[in-house]
Amino acid sequence: MRTTSSCAPIVADEEITFDYAMRNYSVDYFAAPCRCGARHCRGRITGWRDLPTRRKADYHRFVAPYLIEIDHRPRTALAALRDGGSRRGRRTTTDMTGRASELP
């Protein structure tokens, strides 16, 4: 059984949005601006890595635990991720374990 959490109550017929940063450490493949229309929208789709500290604190109860773990890894372990997930001009993404993989 799957459950879903929300930061606020959801009423019937209300459109809901999802922040990719709550499940992805890095997001490098959405070039278009975000169109969610949320009051606190950052204007672009990003991963957890690029969230402001305040937003990370707001999401702390709802975010995937592995993202918090990645944040607490020693900086040297994040060296490959800090470059935006890009290696030699290739587009990459980061999975839930912090491993980067190349996008087609």
C-alpha cells in the first residue's frame, strides 16, 4: 500500500503539484521554466542539491531520507555531484543512492 504526504490539506478536485527536489538529488534535464504556479515556486525544476537551506528545512519531514543522508556525506564523496551531474558535457542524473548515471 502506498501513502502520500502533503504539506497542507488537499480538498476534492484540487490540482496538486510535486517538487522533484523531494526525491531527486540533482535534476539537470528540465530546461523549461516550472509552470506549477505554486506561491513559493523557485521558477525552475531543481534537485535537492540546489534547494536553499530554508526550503530544505521546510521539507525535512517530507523529503526522501536518502537526500538528507547525501547532504551529510563528507564533501569529498560529493565531488562528482557538485559539478551539476555533468561529466565532459554529458547530461547525467543522480539516483537515490547518490550515483550519477548518463542520460540518453
